[in-house]
Amino acid sequence: ITDASHLFVFCNYTKVTPEDIDAFLDLTIQTRALDASALDQYGDFMKTKITAQSPDAQFNWTKNQVYIALGNLLSACAALQIDACPMEGFEAEQYNKILGLDAQGLKAAVIATVGYRSAEDQMQNMAKVRKPMDQLFETL
């Protein structure tokens, strides 16, 4: 990244099929140089648990999974001292339409801008406004 900003669109699958799980397992076997049968039980478990869910539950599960990737992006940006701003509340259906996501069985779940702030950004040196720790956490 130079002085340009980038937009990441994190998408989730609308449903999970046994073929999707097999493709993931095949990639894992290939990447880790495992025996082809090494993940048979894991694959059976995933197929039983995930594909047995209702379409809404599958959609919600896959949507929640993108936040793991978002967390990794934000951590990497912080380590590299690059600004990042995750956003919800955008017009996801417009992103789906413009990017042709529906045809791919995908939906835009969350977006994030990444880049370096402008030296002219008047807000960059202002104190961050955050709730106090005692309002965020409860000690049990």
C-alpha cells in the first residue's frame, strides 16, 4: 500500500454444501501434505453439523466466520501501523449487485477501508472516545 486507500469487501457463503466442505478438506490435505484419509472423521463431523442446519442458520454461521478474517486484517494493519476502519450499515445489496456476488452464492457481510491517513486529517490527533473499562466488562 502506498498513499492510496483500499476497500476490502468481506463476503460469506449463503449456504454450505458437502462439496464445499470436501473442497476445504482437499485444500487442507494438499497444503499440509496429509494422507487423503487424515480428515475423514473431521469432514464427516462438519458435514453432519453444518449441512444439517437450516438455511438461515448456515447463512448466519458463514456470516459470523468473516469476522475472524476481519480480525486478522485489523491485527495485521495495526502491526504495520496502517489505518483500518471496519464498517457495517452499508448497502450490502448494492455491493452484491455491483460485484455480482449473488451469482457466486455470496453476500457482502462487512467492509473495511485500509490505508494511510492524510497529513491534513484534523481528527488524527484528537483523543479517542471510548467507554470506560468498568462499563464494558463485568468481573464475575
